[in-house]
Amino acid sequence: MGGSAPRRDHHLPAETTSFVDRRGELTQGRELLARTRLVTLTGPGGVGKTRLAARIAARVRRAFPDGVRCVHLSGLHDPALVPLAAADALGLHDRSAQPPLAALVEQVRDRRLLLVVDNCEHLAGACAQLAAALLHGTEGVRILATSRHRLGLTEEHLLEVRPLPVPDPDGDLSAAQGYPALTLFADRAAAVVPGFRLTPANRASVARLCHRLDGLPLAIELAAVRMRVLDVDQLLDRLDDRYRFLTTGSPAALPRHQTLRAAVAWSHDLCTLPEQAVWARLSVLAGSFDLETAEAVCADTAPVGGTRPPEDAGQLLPLPLPPAAPPALPGRPTDGPGVPGWSTDGPGVPGWSTDGSALSGRPADGPGVPARSTDGPALSGRPADGPGVPARSTDGPGVPGWPADGPGVPARPAAAPAGALALLPPPGLRRDDVLEAVAGLVDKSVLCRETGPGGVRYRLLDTLRQYGLEQLRRDTGQEEAARRRQRDWMARRAEQYERGWFGPGQPETAALLRADQDNLRAALDFSLTAPGEALAGLRLAGTLWFHWHACGASREGLYWLDRALAAAPAPTRERARGLWVAGLLAAATRDFPRGRRHAADALALAHALGDAAEAAHAEYVIGVIRLFGDDLPGALRHFEATVARGPVPGQHLSLVGLDQVELACALGFLGEAERAVEVCEQALRLCERHGEQWVRSYVLRMLALAHTVLGDWPRAQRHAREALRLKLAVHDVIGIALTLDLLASIAARRGTPEDAALLLGGADRVWADIDTGRWGSHTLNSVRRDSEERAVLALGREVFERLHRRGGALGLRDLAGHALQEPGRPPGGEAADPSPPEDTTVPLTRRETEVARLVAEGLANQQIADRLVIARRTAEGHVERILGKLGFSNRSQIAAWMTAQR
């Protein structure tokens, strides 16, 4: 059964811009985390809570031997998914039947780690439950949260993140460089105006601007980017205009909220109308997104390949993956340095124009495609406010107009004036318009550009997303239309990936799906909450079966399928698919009765609908439940029948290959190794024809198992190592754990007990992130016990335990590196406990001598770490080096040696 999980980046985010000095908050945050287990950074939006949390976490990471992980919640809106997001961030792949939060606490009970939970305010209740469960159920887990409001737990300690200090603009500014707000503005301004720096001539204006912005970092950054076209005094004048308008509307609003809103609204005003429209439509996207997604959601024309694929997703129909990076952005005409404009450069180049009475239609998209136009009132223009500044005009209050650039020159959409309702551009926003708008929004620092799977991705900061959503909701029906386009695009992409799954590029596909995880969630949530969309939601949840099953997301997949099956009870093909996928995922959590029931219902419905492919898929699930329920004879009979029948039209080739894998597994466990080898070779040919890796890795593991039964240890080890390489490529965590168990068994039987002990330690550590009981499987646990017994018999219990601990302390990369090398003694492995060497003058460093003295006092590694204020792994490293230098194998020998030294 699957469990591949290409890692999303849940470590601390890389900083792409300089971090302005917050020494006081950094020190305070470190001190709070040293004495309490829950610290919440609070403050208004845009004040820099996320950056500060990342900095604090980076400073204290050495004190947490099990790591620092970050849960990003800005793109998550369902409270039920918070525990799953935390488990995902921690790299856990629980397959038990426990509730997600209880399972999470159980898996981290004995770990020492820091969990950074970012953007809690919209999920405060769920975040409080998560924090409370971890605080009460563990001793070594600490939590650093960011939120605009406190979580409300008695254990919580608050650290208020204040705006950056700003000097008095009318006071002494000789030491202006010492103020972080001014430093931030100068740094960001220099990024768009090379050579910009604070001078005696501009210090007062910069200080006044930062003072007007209340020292809020986001507001300062949004203002600084306008230095490309305005100087500081112009920035201040225009911001004052915008601020006066906003403060007249809501006198009860908090001043800092007004300030940030003024800065955001002003940035919005300075965007062109297409940029404003794209900003608003992009606000329905959660998390990061690529250019293709932006075009699909924002363009009014259908995306390339937008027609629904034929209903044959089970066949292998490879489609190209999204491009690794968007094409180079074409140059755009401008009205001034760095200010984007809209015009036509000649025939065939789309532009915006006026006909004197109304907004004109776009050029036709091609032969037979009529141009589109609006029937609104005439919109006149007025001269621009200054060089390079987009012109704005109105025929009445709040009606934006078009600047007239001269006879025969098409006009450019102007920005909406302060206080006006956003006027969306004429119908017919095309994909190339979206590309230019995205480029403009990146240029204005509205969109963040980042590197991700597949190339360049973009992200809206939470504050800017909320503002865009407000603009979108001003026009009835726009939000629903944008969310439907987003859902339809995610559905098309999922179908494309499913068709190509049994083929090359699986690691890339899995990584792209993980990058789109927040948008997949948003698409599913829209489908299951909007009237009349439930069937589309069930179709999407079922299409993603390979993602839920193969990419380690069985719990979340089951959550969405439960909701979708309840919302769409009609007897459809989508329901048959949803039932067997839910059965497969339930079986993955060891809920075999539920899995069996769902699979049986799916089989009955598929037969009633005459759908042979979905019936074959349901039969696979029924067989897997027999196999993992330890009904080996029943599983053998079942898969012999399905493999003999062969593939049926429409059956997904991954499941055809898995039928053969499960047959070989049953044969191997029942001792029919030669037949298992034959089945595996047949499955390998299928995988190799299509360049497939995930199923192939399981076939290779089965081959290794079969050769183990035959006693052909070199061949068994070779196949197991090749299987491990493939599983590492797709980060198939469950497959890695299973294969490490098998490699340990081979090492124990082959006469290399040191390798067996170390590999068992590593395997047990990987299983701790999945299920410490190995799903309660008698077969899996008996293999593990046999390996341990053989290694203990050869090494003795003490040496075995030491090597087992060493294997458990290795990271996955180091563990895999050891497993894939030629067999031999592990580094520092010992076969017996030697006596202390006669030469007792072996030099230890000063720190090692300190550690040795504490070992002699009887302190454990964690106690040594606490005494010396170092990480536990550092203490463990010192002990290991002492043992190596002295030639010892246990701590009592160190104690005896220290006594002799005295």
C-alpha cells in the first residue's frame, strides 16, 4: 500500500530580503521560549510577526534535537484540517484509526521539538485545541504561534510585536540611520532606485513618511516600491490624500488598521484596471500558485486545453506537465520610467481603446470570434498628474475614466480614484493580459515571486489577499465565478496528473500536487459548500485517489471523501469511484470493516452501472484488505483471479500493476518464492515500458522478499537497495520503512548483525512517524522480531541496543546512505565490550572532559545537555567521540576511566 510523501517545505522559510533589526524582541522571544512552552507573537497585520517568529526559531533551533517545523495556516480555512496540517509539517504519516489530534500527540509524545504555527487568527479555536493537546500530552514540544489575537490558553505567554520605532520628523535626525523604520525604507527603496540612501536632504521627508505609516513594515515596503516613479515628497502628499479619505469613513477603526489599509488601498489605486481585476480574482487562490493557474482563474477566455478530457482516465494517456517556468515576460510600453501602460504596437497586438462614446471591444481572438464591448456611459479622460503617473478622471463621483493619449493612440485603463468602487475591465480579459498584469503586480510588490516545484510561483500576502477579496465581493457573482474557475482548473489539472501517473515524472507530479495543496482544498471546499456543486467535488476527490494513497495523505483524503459522499448520494460513476477510494483509505488507517463495506458498496454500484473499470478498482481494494488483514490464502486466491483476468478497459494501469504486486506479496509470504519471482518479472516489464517508478519500487521489494525466501542473499539485497533508491526518489515514507525492515532482515540472515541492528534502529525511527505497531500486522512484526533476535544472538544485548540507538539517531539521508553502501561494519561498530586500554593518557578536549565527568556522575544525555546548555544531539556526539577515542562501548567504562584519572 502506498505512502509517498514528497516534502513540502515545512522548515523555516528562506529570507529573500534583509531583516531589519529587532534585537529586543529577538532576545525576549528566546527568553520566553526558554521558560515557557507556548509563546504567541501578537500584533496588527503587516507588523512582521512571521519574519520575527522565523528569526526566533532559527536562533533556538539547536536546543531542539527533533527539529523546528513550521505550520503555514494562511491558506487553510477548515478547522478540521489543522491537526492534519501540523502532522504534515512534522513529517508524520499516521495510519491508525485514532482521531487525528490524538494520533499527532501520540507520535510526538517523546520528542523535543519546536512547532511554529503561523497565522492563527482565522482558526483560533482549532489552534488553541492543537496547542492545548500538545502542551498537556507531551513534555518536550514547545509552540511559537503568530496571531493578531491571543489563543486564550492559561499557559500562553504573549509577546507583542510593535511597529518599528520612528524618530520625530521635526527633531534631531543626525542619528536617523539608527532607526529601523528608516533603514527598512532606505533598503527597499534602493532595490528599485539603485544608489538611494538616507541623506541630510531627504531624512526629514523619509521620517515623516514612516511616521505617517506608523512604522508598519508592510506599509513602508508598499510605499518604498513607488520610489521607482515618485520621490519621497510626492509619496507623502499622495499618501496623505488617501489617508484622509479612509479616516473619514470609519472613525472607530484602530489607527494602525487605518494606516495599513490606506497604504494597501493606495497601492491598489496605482494599479491599472486589469491589474486591479487580476488582484481581485487572484484573492480566491490559497497559498502559492503558478502562472497557468493565475491565467485560468483570471482570464475570461477558456484556458488552453480547457475542454474536459474523455472519461477514460484509467488508461495511460501521458500529458505534458506544466512548464518548468513561465515564458519570459514581454516588454510593455510605458508612459514613464517603470510605469506599465497599455497600448497597441501594431496590427495583431491586443490593446485597449476608446471609440469616443464607450469602452471599445478587444480585438477578436481569431476568425469567427467577435469582439466584445461594454455598453456603459462615455468615460472621458484628463491629463496625467505628472510624468509617469497614470491619469485618472471622472464624469461624476467615483466613475473612473480613460486617459486620452492623443489622436489614434489607444487609451490605457486608468486607476480608480480614491473612494470609487473598483471598475472591472471590459469583458474579455485574455491570458496575455493576465501575464502582463501579474508582471505589474510583482513589480509593485503586490505579488511575491518565489521558486517552487515546476519553476516560478507567486503568492499574495494575507493582508493583500483580504483586500482583493473585498474588491471582488463588491460586484455580485464575481467571487463565485472566480472560485468556480479555480475549481474547474484544479479538476482539469488533477485529471491530467491522474492520466499520466503511471509513467515518468511521478516525483515531479507529486511535488506539484503538494505545492497546490491549499488550492486543492479551496476547490474541494467550494464544491461541497456551494449549491449544486457537490458532484463536481466528489469527482475531484475521487480523481485524486493516487495523491491521497501514494503521497501520504490518506487521512485528509478520507475527510474530503466522507464529506463528498454524504453530499452526493446519487448512484453515479463518481460515487462508485469515491466509495472504493474511501475504502482504500479507510483500510490504510486499519479500519478494515469500514474499508470492506465501502469497497463492497462500490463493487455493487459499479456492476449496476455496467462500469467494469470501477468494478476492477473496487476488487483491488477488497483483495488488499484481505492481504493486510493477514488472510494470506484468501488474498492469494483473490489476486490469482484478478491477474489471470488481466486488465479491463478503463482500468488504471497503476492498479493493474498493484494487482500483480499484491499477488507476489501473498506468494512470497506463503513460501511460493519462485512463482512470486515470475509475477514480479511480469510486473517489471509493465513498469519499464512506461517508465514508472512508484509501482516498480514495490515490485523490486517483492523480488527481494522472494529471493530472501530462496536464500539468494546477494540478489535479495541488490533488489532491496534498488527499491529503496526509487522510494527515496518519490519520498515514499511507508515504502522506505518496509524496505529498511527487509534490508535489516537480509543483513541479519546474511551474517552482518551490526548492519541489521543499525538498520532496525533506523527502520523503527521511520515507523515512529507512521505507526509504531506496524499496523498491528503479524507478518511485519514477526519479520522484525526475527531480525532482532538474530542480531542480539550474534552481538549481545548491550551492543545491539547501542547500534540500534545509533541507527535511530541518523537522519533519513544518512540512514539511506548507509543502507545503500556495500555491507560492512557500521561506523564505530563494536563486536564486544573491550576492557579499558592500558594507556590511560588518551587526550580529550576540555568539553569532552566536562561531558565525561558528568557521565561519571550518572547523568543521561538530556541531563548533560541541560547542564551545559547545549542540544541533546550535541551531548550525544560528545559521548560517542569519547567512546571512540577511549575504545569503550558503554558509559560505565567512561565512569571507571574518569575515576582512575582522579
